[in-house]
Amino acid sequence: YDVMKWKVDGQTIAGGNGKGDKLNQLYYPLGIYVDDEEQCIYIADADNHRIVKWKLDGRSDDGEIVAGGNGEGNRIDQLNYPTDVILDEKKKSLIICDCRNGRVVRWSLQNPNGDKEILIENIQCVGLMMNQNGDLFVSDWNEHAVKRWRKGEKGGKGTIVAGGNGEGNKLNQLNWPTFIFIDREETIYVSDRENHRVMKWLKGANKGIVVAGGQGEGNSLKQLNYPMGLVVNEVGDVYVADWWNHRIMCWSLGSKKGRVVVDGNGHGNGSNQLSLPVGLSFDVENNLYVADCGSHRIQRFGIDRN
């Protein structure tokens, strides 16, 4: 199949006005979620302790606060360094990794003033994803594991579905798992940050397969340097935010090395640069969205049709 390429220059669709807490600013944006139907993007605006929503048309100067924004704290109406955000399977609520509060919380989109609940407590989470059935998967860096809660399962410890065998670099271990991706078969992909690799765990497996990196930290095409955001397409290509290398990489299924999809061009805030990229997402037209954390902005890279 054709290898997709993206334009070198990105368009800033959120933030980009320096770090700060005004509505036109972001402060270390981490996880992102694109809603194609509503044509908007939800952003975990970590150091502002809030989730903001921006329209995708790139015309709006300001985002809208949809969760948190009431200062740093652990009240039910507060967040403390949220790292990731998704919509539930019915698109009625936000589910948020409230990282420094050690919890996963749900905020209703229908009734933003009232309906909030803690779904999971005592979890050091970074990334989360829900499948079409409404099962929730969460990375837990304290236990170096990915855990699953079936739809309707409240609280509890969840079920370990990847890692959970202590911190380490064996195939049945993880070391600081961050962002995750779950496909239709319940295959789990996880950015295994401190091992500088992406792991793939088939459903029910007791060990994983290295699908990107795993050759130590570095910036060759065979290496990653603290991988973060992660998206896998239907043919198994792994797209990963190569955080410390300021670039986005793609590893085709079965490949021993990746290719650079977006080059940070030396790390900066130009339109053809990235600085510490974290969150990664595609829209329905395969435009690529990057939470450009170090530049406090969200960049969109269009498909290069030439």
C-alpha cells in the first residue's frame, strides 16, 4: 500500500501563544482526543490542571474549559496534572487520567456543572483508551502494567493485561508505561518509556513483542528516546511520539527500523519544528495532530498529496 507522507509545516490549531492559563494559551499539553463528529479536539492541559476543547477549523483564538480549571487540587471539581483524556464510547462523558491525584475521573459533557465521578482510585496513570464495547484500559506506572476494567466494572484493581511483573526490560515486563492503544482484537500497544520501545501484547498473552525501538536510547532509525503518544492504524503501522528526539516516527508491521514522519528539525517552535511531542492523534482524513508540549501548542500536519 502507499506510504502516507505529511507536510513538513504544521498549522497551530490550539495554543501557540506562549505558556500560560489564558483561554488562548496552553501549559504543557499532553494527551489529546480528536472528535470528528463535533470537529473539535480535547486537550489535557496538564500544568493548567484542566481539559480544554478547541474547534478544529483553526479559526478560533480561544479554547473552552470543559473539565477542571478550578486550580490544582483533589476536590471532585478539580484536577491535578491531567495527562490524558478520551470520550466514552457513547461520547457523553470525558474520562480523564488525573495523574497527580492518582485517579481516573469521569466528567459529563451534558451536565458539566453537576455530573462527575471517580472511576478508579489509587492508580498512577498516564494514558488511557476505551474500546468500542466501553471497556477501559489504563497504564499504571507504579505497577509497570496496563490494566483493563470491563464496561460497568466500578473501582477495584482491574485486570492486568500487559506487564505487571515488576520494573524491567524482559518481554514480560514494562518500565514506566505511558500512552497506550487498543485495537479491535484487544491487542495492546504500549509506549514502554524507560525501555525506549513500544510493546505489543496480544490478548491473553503473558509476554509482549517489541514493535518499535528496543535498541537502547538514541536517535537512529532503529531507536526511540522516551516514547510517548501512540496510534496504530488498521494495518498495524505504529505511529509514536519520540519525545526526547522531538520527532514522530512510524514503524511498519514487522519492520526492524522506523521512518521519520514529522522531523523536529532541531527542536523549536517553528512551523516545521517540534519540541517534546507527547499526544498523537489522527482525524478521519488522516491529518496528524501532535501535542507539541514544549511549545505549548497543538500542531496539525496535513497529508502531502504530492
